[in-house]
Amino acid sequence: MVEKFLEGKGALITGGASGFGRGFAFAYAQRGANLVLVDINEELLEETSKKVREQTGQKVIPIVCDVTKSDQVETTAKQAFSELDNVYILNNNAGGGFGFFDLTRVKENIFDKTIALNLKGQWLIAKEIGKRMKKQRFEPLAGKVIHTASIAGVKVDGGTPVYSICKAGVIAMMQLLAQSLAPKITVNAISPGYHLTGAYKNNLDVMKMTMDEGHVKTPLNRYGTVEDVVNVSVFLASSASNFITGHNFIVDGGIVEVGVPAYFFKSDV
């Protein structure tokens, strides 16, 4: 029996149409939350919203939004609080990776696009939702913010250098937000490793190839799933994590701490 500890509470998930976002949506709704799902892919967003609504019976509001555009983010925030009355959980998940093996050869437009999607977008959403969340009257906390970072932000990945810069920035931003939104809001991050999602075209062979190119070794000797990350998110959304803020949870099967993170450094010695 799933405990409905989010009953009467709202959750806003960016990048909510697929991958981790879709997993968060089902998990929160199953625990009683009403949802605002935000994504730029309207067709997939409508499909996910319909399925979550049908399977859980919860209210699900889809909002098409480009999180890199401040006017769209502001409109989304206003609509979210109007539709749900409250946003207790902000899951700041929208992002995407662009692979280049040499930072000095990345084109300026790609650099700007990657920073905007993976770092600026999370900042815009956190700013607009956070200032409204602080006014909520829930006790003992007014809300919880959960960022999706990456192990590429913990141990830089030469295969996706700009993405690494972004995710390192997300972790730093999360810690700064944990300070500025305290004591009524907790702010934490989850750093996934290699999990089978749309980032790898939902294709295990593509993910294996990516890991082989980076010489990655995973101590727990299996590939990550969406559920592995969702489980940590559920913990962070629950009262069990009420005394945890400013922390980055690495969910990678041990790659960064005791395994072999991706590396592309060439040396004969």
C-alpha cells in the first residue's frame, strides 16, 4: 500500500513528459499529489498527462513552456499556483546533453544553448516558484525543491564538457538556493549516472557504447533505471528528509566514488 503523504499538495515537474520527469510524475501522483507537468514537447506532454491522470485519478495540468524564456516561466508559475493553489514540490528536471569531445571546439551557439537549457532554465524556474513557495503556510516546511544534476557535474566528463559545466553549476546553485530559501524550504539535488532514458534514445546499446567510449566501470555491475532515481526523489519529497538540505545525492551504482568515471584523456604513460 502506497502512503498518500502528498495528498493535498501540488508538485511541479519540468521536463515532465518523459524520462525521469515522467517517473517523478507517476510516483508523486500515486502518493496523492496533484501535478503541473511542464515540457516543450506538447504531444508527449499531453500523452504523459493523460496516462498519469487515468492511472492515478489525480489532477494533472500540462503546460507547454520553454524554460529558457523568462516570460514563459513567469506565466507558467502564475498558472501553476492558480490551478493547484500550492506547489509543495518543485522538481527542477528539464535539461539535455550535447556531446563534444573537445571544449575548445564547441561552437558558441551550442555553448549558449546548452547553458540556457541546463542551468539558466533551472534558475528561472527556481526563482519564480521559490519566491511563491516561501509564502505557503505548510508546517514544518513550506515546500521542497529537488534539482536534477548529474555525475558529469561531480566528475567532469570530457565527452560532454559544456553539459558538465552546466551540471556543476546546478549543484552550486542548489547549495546557494538551500541557503537563501532556508529555513522553510529544503533544496537538494540528485545526480544520476547512466540510466536508460531518452538521453540514450531509450536504447541500451547506445548507452553501452557511450559507457565503453568513456571506459566507465560500475561497481554494482548493472545499468541504472529511472526507478533508481525516482526512489530517491520520493524520499526527498517525504517528511523523512525534512532535516536534509544543500545535499547532492549521487545515484550511479558507485561510478564516481568507487568505480571508474568517464574519461577521454589520451596518454601513452
